[in-house]
Amino acid sequence: MAPVGPRSGDAIFANMERVNAELFTLTYGATVRQLLTDLEEVDEVNKQLDQMGYNIGIRLVDEFLAKSNVSRCVDFKETAEVIAKVGFKMFLGVTASVTNWDADGTCCSIVLEDNPLVDFVELPDTCQGLYYCNILSGVIRGALEMVSNTSSFAQPSIPSFLWDVSLKTEVTWIRDVLRGDDAYELQVKLVKQVPEEYPYKDDE
Amino acid sequence: MNRKEITKPFQVEIESKQKQKIEVKMGREVSESCVDSLLTEMVSTYCNRFYANKPELAARRIEAIGYQVGHQLSERYTMERPRFSDHLEAIKFICKDFWSELFKKQIDNLKTNHRGTFVLQDNGFRWLSRISLDPSLENAESQDPSASTESKAAQATSMHLYFPCGIIRGALSNLGIPCAVSADISNLPACSFVVRIKA
Amino acid sequence: MQFFGSAEISPSPPVPTTSGNNAHMMYVFNRNGVCLLYREWNRPLRTLNAQQDHKLMFGLLFSLKSLTAKMDPTSAERGNLGVPQLPGQGCSFHSFRTNTYKLSFMESPSGLKLILITHPRTGDLRQSLKYIYNLYVEYVVKNPLYTPGAPIRCELFNTSLDQYVRSIA
């Protein structure tokens, strides 16, 4: 089998079933609005949007992997790059860039210049403190958690009852156009690797 | 937060400086999975997390979200169009142009009793196309008279219909037609939306 | 970064290598080792209860992955025997054949493991497993009624899987 690169985000997006972005943008807006009505506290809305994003991320990651031909992600750095470049393009049709890596490669920024979630949106003054696009931070967190990291973070001696390791990250907003910045910037910080236990007991 | 203050937060601002930007963004597309996964999660948030034991409250919230979306979409799609002369014209608009914008197909069959009730049937409703029930339930149905799991699955499916019902009601309401909308899914993936116009 | 093969996956499945009714069974495990799906088409001999059977299959993959990586003559980075491989770490086997059956295996970076057991004469099923991964995405992941991590009970998935497997093995 000839080794090949990842399919480009553009090529995948061109082959995806696509829909009118207005439907998506307005549905998201109406959902945020309903959450504000039901939950009343802006912080609680931020939290719920993040949780919804997380749940979406753990589902979307398999579609991303199946359609992008990515068979393994070698380290956190490559994983973040491929999610930004291929993942954002194939789902939202926009390109994100990855910048501001720290020295040990465990923290970076994902920057979005163009963001379909916010077409037509102007936040009223009553929504101070709202991270309107917080669903995105949840999606990134969920997707990264599902993609196993590998050698560069593997501990030299992993106890034999451990089978798998996942990436736990913290995702925070650095810049937000709806708050007057010039772009959307999310900081993604690798917090820890969470080992998952071998699910069967030896004497079972 | 005062509820009155947030009745119009994310309204389309056609007249603002954004107008030019909006025109550029017309025709923008996203992957269908974005909409599908957002809807799945929105319904699940209301049904399983917020109102796990109060399905009627969850249904009302989900319908309200749909209503808002339908209202805004209908506003956008009718901007350059003359007013509809009667109810039938407006319903036909929903069946053809509106449905095509959302699902890239028209409603397959429209029926009316000419007394304000319209039945819009979509033979392969996009948002139900991947709903699939537990195959073991069909066998269980004949043996187990309680069949509670099956009705649970049916209820879960029906939760996904409040959103499109809300969209239709919102769209018609924006066209000045107050109505009630319900859905019938007795043979999946076909779906019939029943619109009852309020006199 | 390493990648799967170049074939366009969806919507066209790979060309069938054989035709008939040669598939025995299929397992799907998630990253936590939970058996999400066991599907059986032709299995005359069964000696264990379902749970023991799933555990044995998972243990077989676990050990084999570890052994194959340990024996890798091309890489200096290998773990100790018995230490599990992380998905994507080191080399990985994709099938083995006995005189009576062939086991084909695929693991996604999200830790989903697909195992298909067929007649020993079956050809290379790597593309087919990728196609089945796509079926999983379309009919399981995108089913609004499916809860991630729960056993797969989706009629549409079962139907399309049965149909596809019949066409390849």
C-alpha cells in the first residue's frame, strides 16, 4: 500500500454532505438564547455550552478520523495541527491556524479569523461575560481527549494493567471578536495524560 | 437576568454595518454533521440533562428554539418577495423554497382539508434518516406486552421532532399565520407535519 | 503523522475480493475495552459464554500487539513484553491466519477496535475494515438515539454491515 499524506481539509470538505450555514448559525444562536433564558446565569451558560461541545467532540472525532485518513497522531503537537487544519476545514469550512507553542510543546493557540458561528451575531450588553462560541472549546477538548497520544508522551514504564492513555486538555479563550478583539483565539493546554485501566480482572 | 431584555439578543442586524458582510456570507456552507451533531446534543441536553423527568418541559424548550430559527429563516428567505395572497400560497412556499433551502429537496406531498389543516409529508426526512431503533425491540414487542423500552425509543424519537415542528410554526408565524404544528412518524423515515391554522 | 491508505472511503466501498458467505463473526471494542458489538454469521462451535468470549478476544489482541511490537526488528523504541502498546505506538499487526480462519484487525486513533473473522482464504481486508469504520460513523455515531460508549443496537448499522460483509467475504 502506497503511503499517503492526510487528505487535505479542502478535499474532504468538498466531499462532505453540506448544508446552508444560516441554518447552523441561527440554530446555534437560538440555542444560546434559550440557554440564557433557562439558566439565567451567564457563567452557567458558558459551562453548558462547553459541556455540549465536549459531547459533540467525542462523537465528531470518529468522523474526522474516518474521513481524513489519519491513522495515528504521533504527538500532541501534530494532533493539534491536524485538528486545526483538517478538522475545522472539514466541518466548518474555515481554516484555523496553530501558533504560540510553548517550549515543551504542551501549550498552543488555535486562531480562527473567520467563524461561521457568529455570522449575524451582535451581543447585547446584557450578555457581559458570555463566551458565545464556548461550544468550540468543548469540541476541541472532547476531540483531543478521544485521540490517543503516543510515544512522545509515553512514560518509560507504564504499569502493565494500563491499556490506554488519553489527552486531557484545558481550553481557554484568549481573544474573541465579539468582545472587540481582531480574531478568535483559543489556548489549548495539555494538562495530563489519563491512563485508563485494563477493563478485565485477571481472575475473572 | 430580566427576561424581557433578552427577547432579541441574536436578531439579524440587516441594517447595520454588517449588511455587507452578510451578503458575502450568503451561500456559505458547513458540513451537515455540524447541524446534525448540534441538534442531537441540544435535544439531549434538554431531555436528558435539564428536564430528564419532565419531557413536556423539554419539548416546549426545544420547540421554542425551532420557532426562533424558523422565524428568522423565513424572514431572510422572504425579504425580496411580495406578500403571500393566502394561506395556501404561504404553505406552498414552505413546501418548496423553504424546505429546499434547508434540506435540498421539497416536501413530497401536500394535503389539505380546505378548513385550515395541511399535511406536509416528507418521504425521507433528513433529520430522521439516521435514527435507528434497537432491533431486539421488534421481537420483544410481540412477546413482552409491556413493551416499555419501545415506547421509550418512540418518545426519544419524537423529541427530535419538536425542533422541525417549531421551525415550521416559526416560519408561518413570521408570515402572519398563527398555527399549531405536530408530527407523525408512523412509518420512518417518512414524516408528516400537520399544520393547523388558528382561525 | 501516519495515515491510512489512499483509497477514497465513502461512499464507494472497496471492490470485493471474494463473494460468498465466508464471514464468521465481528467484534467492536471501544478504547475502554468495552465490547460495543458482537455480530455472528457463521460460528458452529462456541465453548464460552459471551462475556468470557469477549474477554478472550480482547486479551488476544492485547498480547499480540505487545508481542509483535517487541519483535519489531526495525525500531529501537519498543516496550517491555507485557507492557501494553498505546494505540498508534510502534508497529501493529493487521491480520493473522490459521489453517481454519483469518482474523483482520483495525484500530482507530480514537481507540476503536474492529475485528473481523473470516475464512482463511480471504484476501486483504484493511480497506474493508476502514469502510466498516465509516459505516460505524454514519449509522452509529450519527444516530441521534445512540449514546457514546453504549452497546450498539442500531438496526440500520446491522443491516448495512450484514450486507457489506456478505459482499466481501
